[in-house]
Amino acid sequence: MRLKTTSDTTPQLPWLVVDWLAMILLSLSVKFWLPLQQFDQQTSHWVHQWATASRTFIFNGVTLSGSPILTLVLGMLIALLFISREDLTHAALVLSSVLGVQVIAWCLKHVIQRPRPLASLTLTQGFSFPSGHVVGATMLVLIICHYWHPQTVRNRVLELVIAIGWLALVALSRVYLQAHYPTDVVGAMLLAWSCWQTVRYGFERYRSRQVVQNIN
């Protein structure tokens, strides 16, 4: 497996605008649009009907693997790996992504102030939208899949299946355990994607300026 520090595609500003507009629209809908709130509540009630002791035990383990503290620590370890390679630029990119997205998620929670589902099967605190677990897990998956590229297509596909499968299980666990509504996890994924693309866009702009300065 090789560590890839070059980008095949650069995020485009128009798409960044679309990403953030979608995030704002979803946030406002969660806060003010009654049909979406009713959909979330009905879905949460339907999922709760499938709860059993064994499933709850399993999903508590899954949700623990995606805890914000754990994903933050793993992100910092990746940044330390870049520092050990004397690649401070990519270390800064990773750190700003994993820290920045959690800060934005925390602020958004207190702006929207959405209460959590009532019948929670796990310990919860604070507001519901967006999911801090899914924000951190999504950002970690984006970073790993961006930088680590197996030598063969088969292993690359396996890497993507494992990473996306784990992320899907973490998201499902948060809904199953009644810690979040479905739109909380969707919003978390969208927020992490938007933050990652924005940080990458800033990084590419910075690197382009550095290249121009070196030429001049």
C-alpha cells in the first residue's frame, strides 16, 4: 500500500457552494420543516420496533468504534505520520479537517438545538443534529481513502468496501440506538464532505501559489 500525497482532482468552487447550500438547506429543514421532522420520528419509531438485547449490544460496540474521541485520535495519528515524514502541509490539512469539522458540528448543534429521540438505548448528551459520531467517522474515512492507495485494484476496492461498510454501520448504529434521527446522520456525512472538500480546496490554492512563487 502506498501513501498518496498528490491529488488527481481539485475541488471546484461551484461545487463547494452547492455542498454548503445543501448543508444549509438541510439544517433549516430539520429545524423548521414539519414533514421532515415527522418522517424522522416515524422512522425512529419503526427502527425501535426491531430492538433486541443482542442487537443493542452489538450496535453499542459499533457506535463505540466511531466515537468522536477515537476518530479524532486516529486523525491526529495520521497527522503525526505526515510530520514524521516532514510533510507539514499534509499534516496541517489532516489536523484542520478532523478538528475543524468537530468544531463546526458542535456549533451547528447549538444553533439548531434539535432534541434527541426520547427512547434512547445508549448514553447520550447534548443536541441531536448533526451526529458527532458520524461526522468524525466520515472525515476519517475520507482521509484514509484519499491518502492510502493499495497497489492493486482489487485491494483498492476492498479498502473502499471496508471503510464505507464501517461508516454505514456506525451511522445505522446511531439511528438504531435512538441516539439520532436519520437526517442527523445524513447531515453529518454532508457536513464532513463539505468541510473536507473546502479544506482540500484551500490546500490546493495554497500549493498553487507556492509553485508560482518558486518559479518566480
